[in-house]
Amino acid sequence: MSEQTATRARALGTRWLGVGLAAVISVVTLGLGITGRLNLYISPESVWFACTAAVVTLAGAIWSCTLPLGEEGDHGHDHGHASDASDPSDDADHGSTTASPRRTLAGVGAAAGGVIATGVVVAALMLPPASLSVELAMSRAGEQSALFAGADTVALGVADTSTFGVGDWASVFNASTNTAAYDGAPVTLTGFVTPGSSGDDGVNLTRLVITHCVIDAQTAALPVAVDPDDYATGQWVEITGTVRADADGELRIEPTDVVAIDEPGDPYEY
């Protein structure tokens, strides 16, 4: 391979790892935002910011492609020939033994990073958007059950609970010291079924609560008096019922109607 061909290949690789990947990710982000599927990865409040950033990035990528190939790597390294006044033989010999391994290591690192980044981008293009799995929700159950980031504004003790979701009620179930105040409260909640913690006495109505994106997803689970054999783990249901306080102060949901449904378009609470 000639030096000119090698230089051109390096320039193409640099451009792909920079503006190329950025442009593809921006297009994917905009596509998900326009179709309403970006909510599967980030909260609705962050969608406008992500799409704006994608537009700016895409505009910058298009502009950078107007530069001649390889010019982005030219930072004006011709700083004169002051070194000509000294004998460079010693420095050259020393540099040849230290710089070459460093260049090799840097090249390997850049190539590995490029392969990983390219794989992520290709996966984003090829794989359909999907919500977090039921298994992940079950594995995170109990990690942070007292309060959920998406329900930090819940005012425990207020009478109006009509707007409470699964995450809000999970906060109440875990933090309330006056559970009798919620006895008899009507609820209509949507979530998926997971095994209950009390054996064969019921199941949990579960929902993932996110603050900013799916990385910070927390599991909210409510005990429901439903026969575990009636619904498979992971089945989405809409439950209408009443909050009941047991004699020991534990809260549970006593359903009057349970309807199996498909996974909603927005499977998270915020």
C-alpha cells in the first residue's frame, strides 16, 4: 500500500469515527424522536433537548464534510526548523525506541474503540427499539424501594391520591407511617405482573420509574391480591381496586377488576 493510499485510509477512518458516527447517531435520535419512540430510552422532558442536540450535531457534521479529506487532522504542525541548529541524532535514536510502541498502542486503542462504537451504531440501526425487560425490573426490585426519583414530590398524607401512579403508591406503601389514612383509597393502575414476595398469596403490580433515562430506572412494585396462576410473569394488566391496610399496618391492593392488556406505548413512569 502506497503512503498516499495509507494516508487517505487513515483520513477516512478519522472522519468516520468523528463526524460519521455522530451523524448516524443524530439521524437515529431524530427518527426515534419523530416517531415517538425516544421515550423508550429517555424521559419525555429530555426529548426536546436530545433532538435539538441531534440537529446541531448533524449540521456540524454536514459542514465538516465540506472540508478537504484529511484537513481536520492538519493542525499546523510546521513550526519552523529551530531544531536544525542542534544535532538531532541522539533525539532521533531515543524517539525511535519510545514513540513507536506508543503509536502502536494508540493505534490499537483507536481501532478497538472504533469497532465498538461502530457496533453500537449498527445495533441502533438494526435492532428495533424496545423497553427494558421484566427480568431487569425484577433484578432491581428492592434496590431503592423507599422513595423513587420520579415521585420525589409525593406529599404523604394528602387526601387526593387520584393522580398517583405505581411509583407514587410504592413510595406510600414503603414510607407511610399512617397506613390507615390510605385504607379504602380507590386506584386504577397499569403495570406488569411479577411474583409476589409473600409466596402464593398474591403478585406484584410492577412498573419501571425513570428520572432522566433508562440507565437510572428503578423498580416500583405493589402487592396485589391476585391468584399467581391467573397471570403470567410479565403480563401487562390494568387493575381497578381499593387500597387496604392489614392489621399489621401493611398496605396492599384489593382488586375489583383485572384486565390483561398489551404493553403500552410508553411503558415507564416518570
